[in-house]
Amino acid sequence: MSQGNAQGSIQERAQYHLSQLDKELSKYPQLNQLEQQTSVPKVYVVLGIGALYFFLVFFNIAGEFLVNTAGFAIPAYYSLEALFSSGKADDTQWLTYWVVYAFLTVIESAINAVYWFPFYYVFKFVLVLWMALPQTGGAQIVFRSFLQPVFARFFESDASAGLRGKVDASKAQ
């Protein structure tokens, strides 16, 4: 493969992903209105804000606030959506997220992690997004891998079997 084809391929893939993101962002009337008023494509606005957000987190300019906001805002939206839906799998998914998030927050404050790890908030930001996004199911993975084995012994075996069923049901959907 020549270098020209590789660059063309990368450009084509980038353009494809930008068009997919634009299609997704078109669902939000506020972004469409902003695009009309400013003549700046909404994709570039969202990517610019995302880049600025990551820049601030990377250089720890209000890193704790920005990461905790991301760890709260996205899950809070989906949690409220889950509470207003009739299904129970999404309720279990978000309850699991909040338990894992709270547990990690307590551990973080107990060991004062920010002073021990360089670029701590960058890693925490990635972890929080991974745990919060429904597409990744990160909170369920953390719960099943770490918290459930540790805390299952403190609950009745019937209750933990039911919990395993709930977590598995949320994973299936």
C-alpha cells in the first residue's frame, strides 16, 4: 500500500466518522440552531469543546472539578432516563455505576491518589467515561471483577445470586 493510499484511507475514514457524528448531533435542535447562527459546523464545535475539556484535564486546570462533573453529568442523565423507563435492566446498570463510582471516590480520597500518580485526572477521566458510557459497560466489569467477590460474602447467598442475575441481565441488554 502506498503512502498516498494510506493517507486517502485515513482521510476517508475521518470524514466518515465526522459525518456519522454530524448525523448523531443533528438530533439536538440546539446544536442545529447554533450551527445556523454561527455558520460553524456543529461537529467542529463539539470536537473543539471536547478538545478544550481534555486539554484542561490533561494540564490539571480544574481537573478534579471537570472529571467529577463528567462522572456525574452523563450518568445522572442516563439514571434519570432509566427511572422514567419501564425496564429494570437500565436501573440495575445505573445503580451499579453509582455504587462503583462512590466506592472508587472513597478509595481515591482515602489514599489521596492525586499526589501519588502523575496525570491522575487524565486516567480518572478515561476510567469514568469507560464506566459511564452504556456502550462499554465498564461499571459492570469493575463490579463483577472487584466489588462483587469482596462484598458477596456479607450478603445472603440467595441475595447475591439474585444480584448476579440482575447484573447478567443488564449485561445482556
